[in-house]
Amino acid sequence: MGILGCFFFLFIFKKVNRIIPVFLIVLLILSAACSRKKTIKTPAKTETKVKADSAQLVFAVLPTLDCLPFYIAAKQHIYDSLGIHVNVVVYRSQMDAEQSVLKGKSDGCATDMFRVGLLQSQKEPIRFLFTTNREWQLVANKVLRISNIEQINDRMIGVTRNSSTDYLCDFVVSHLKPNNQILRAQINSVVVRLQMLENNQIETAFLPQPMAFVACKHGHTVLPLSADLCKGFCGFAISSRLMKSPEYRNKLNVFLEGYNIAVERLTKNDRLSLQPTTLQNFLLNDIADSIVTHKVFKKATSASTDKVAVTLKWLQQRNVVRSTYRADTLLYKN
């Protein structure tokens, strides 16, 4: 080949020497892309698996004493033993608990018939499941120095609108002198309601237990009001979506059974014996020793159709439901 052949060989060698690194880089990029595709697929498989294995129901409760048995039934695996896996999330507002169901974050919640009727009228998929002894007490700020509901004239009452507490406000109004009224302040969080009473930001408020216990301990006044006025209206509701699931449709009565087993455990001793986290979640740190269990914890019962009739009439009188709404689907029925 001679000298020209040598130059030609050197030229080709340089070209190939440049191409090889480029070729290697391309191979590395393609390899990384393939690995990335495999990595992206892996979480998708994991997510599907978790979803398939997840049979846990979520319930939104309030930090009230009537919700405590439900919380205990979930935390102490009573529901697990009955074949249903339940997780409980504590909300401070009944409306927030209800919204968690409507948005699909929870499968059931603490509520009352008035709220369920209103939501059903708005085409929301929810039904009332069973009744608990959630008591609402009307507490007056100690600075008022009043002792009965007739003295509330022109005072502000903390409530949740179109709920059991709003229903109770009508009873208060019926006992006022002619031309007198009350101001209904919508304060949905029962904890904030108590705090506002403590800070003299509100004059009176409807409080559940244990908030009413706390208010009394701090010198505020519970005004006489019959506990029977709201009896049978409060309890728990479930998403109608559960009724369409074959897995849960035949197990819905277990919620009532598990709740009542928890009540039996709580009333086995006269005094509360709970974990620190539970005491904190239910605002019981300062008053746990004052609670006599058999007086405050009662077994849940099936809802009464008589209460449904009262609920419908009240909602219609307030013009907050559609004229065609009949409340025939308000209760869950086997």
C-alpha cells in the first residue's frame, strides 16, 4: 500500500475512535431509559396490590363521649374480631366529618338525622345507621350570671346550622318572652365553641360531653334542658356506597354490635382507664377521674321512624329541603 495506504489507515482509525465513544454514550442513554421505564412500572403494581388488599373502612368521629366506644371498638380490635377492619379519624367539627364522607375520604361519620336529611335532599349518598346518646347541654358563660333559658333574651348561642343543636334552639326560643329572640352563631367546631366560651367571645353555646364537663369545671353554668329533647336524633351515618358492596352489605349491623361491646368494656369499671393518646384526643386529660362510666356510656340502638317524621317536618318548616323529599331513605334498612 505504501505511504498513501498508511495515511488512509490512520484516517479510518481516527474516525472509528471518535464513533466508538458516541456509540457507547447512546447505549448508556438507552439503557437508562429502559431502567427508568421499569422503575415507573413498579410503584403502579405496588399501588394496585395495596388497593386490592385494603379492606379497611374509615369512620370520622367527634371528640365526644358517645363517639368514644366507636373509637375503642376500632383501636382495641373489636371490629377486627367481628370481621370488619375499621380505622377511626377524630374531627372537631360535625360538618368536617360529614364532608369527609361526601368526598370519599371516610365511609361513615358521626352526625344527626337533621343533617342526613338535608344532605340526602341535596342528592348526597348517605344514610343514618344507628343512634347514640350524644347529649347537648346549653352552657352559659359565667359572666352572665343567669340560671335558666328564659334569661337568654337577645343572647348569642353557638350552634351548627340545620342540625340537632339548631333544633334545640327552637325550643329555647319557645320559652322566651314575646318579641325576644336569640342569635344563632354558626361555630361548627365543638372545641372552638368551648374555647370561645372560655375566652368570653360567646355568651352561650350548645356543648356535648365532655366539653360541657370541662365548662362546668371552669365555673360556667349548664342551663336546665331536658335530655329527651334531642334523644334519638344523634348517632352515626354511612355512605350509601357501602350498601352496594357485596363485601360489606351483609356486615353493616356489625357496626352496632361492635359499638355495644365497647360500651360493655368501658362500663366494666366505674372509672375511665384509657391510653394517654385517647385521653388527649377526647379532651379528657383533666376530667377523666370525674366521669362515672355507667352514667355516661350507653349502648347504641336502631333509629326510630318516629324521629324521622319529626326530622322531616322540621326541615320542611325551615324550607331547607326539596318539596319532593320524603325522608323514606333517611335510615339504613336491612
